[in-house]
Amino acid sequence: EVHLAESGGGLVQPGRSLRLSCAASGFTVSDNYMSWVRQAPGKGLEWVSVLYSGGSRDYADSVKGRFTISRDNSKNTLYLQMDSLRDDDTAVYYCVTNGLGTSLAYWGQGTLVTVSS
Amino acid sequence: EIVLTQSPGTLSLSPGERATLSCRASQSISSSNYLAWFQQKPGQAPRLLIYGASSRATGIPDRFSGSGSGTAFTLTISRLEPEDFASYYCQQYHGSPWTFGQGTKVEIK
């Protein structure tokens, strides 16, 4: 059974950094597309980044140059390094993987990131 | 970027009624029909309902169905159950960046 568990969220000041982790089980992270999707309080869903099985990466324009997606195959874990955080990065961040012929099939429960002074 | 526009923003219906949700894309995704629908309840992660515009995900009841092609897509819930009152989002994975519609909230009338 696919399971994703995010961690690392919290309160951080604008301009600072934070690293989110997503521990996966039931499948191999390096064999799948791994994505981050976020949801600001009371708002809709926004795709943030994807790391493909071959190693290529893609980012939303809103985070390009500030966020970095990566994985540790030995730990079967996905990461999101978030630098130069802004107030509008405040959101619940979900770790998501592909399956069933679609890009965003299995979701973690999310971790809340609050950027505020 | 492919912009997805969902309508209506809110749908007020009673249990047992039929719900029809619309999702329109700013450009055609007919070559792939890479269009998915998600359900989200307050405080929970989204759940995949439909992928490839019309294929139900594992464990999704057959009262949920997806249809459409090109730029116009529809999610239909044939008879609303109490647990179906939630927000619904469409999402395209035809081109980068992957994008979501703004959502439709189905509420109890």
C-alpha cells in the first residue's frame, strides 16, 4: 500500500529557509514521479514542483529559483528545500506521487508552513 | 500555461439529486485527455476520483463519472450521498505547468 508522510513544516520568518521531507513506503521513490502541491488557507490547489524518475525537475514560476526538489534513494524520501520564503508561501504542502495512469494519484496528509514575522 | 475554469463556484443541492460540474480548458488537451478530478473535504487531503477524463480511480463508486474532450469536461455525480458534499477540483497534466481549476463546492441545500 502506498503511504506518504510529510514533515518539516512550521512557523518561519520571511526570507528564511525550511526543508520539507516526505517519507514514502509501499513503492520506490526513484521509480515514480514525485510532486509537491500546496494549498494556501481557504484557497485552491497549486502544483509546486515535480521530480521525474529519470531525475529531471520542473517548478512553478512562483517558486522557480527559490525552491529545490530532491530525493534520497537510500531513505526512500523526497525533499523540498524552500529558500527566501515569502508570506504568500504560507500553505499546507502535500507530497504526491503518480499512479493509475495519472500524475497526482496518491497524496500524503500534508504539512503546514506558515511564513510570518 | 493551460488555465482551467470550473463552474459553478458553488452548487447547492439535496441528497439524492444529480450534480453536474464543469471544467473548461483554455486550450485543447484532446490529444491526451490528461484531465483528472479530485474530491476534497475540510481538513483532508484531496482524493483522486477520475483520471484520463473518464476512468474511475480504484474504489470510487460508480455514481461518479467523468466525460468530455478537447476543452470541455464534466464530472457527474448521479445521486448525491451525504458524504459527497465537498469541494471538487479538476487538474490537467497535459502540459507544464500542471494546473488546477479553482474548485466547485457542492453544499447541502
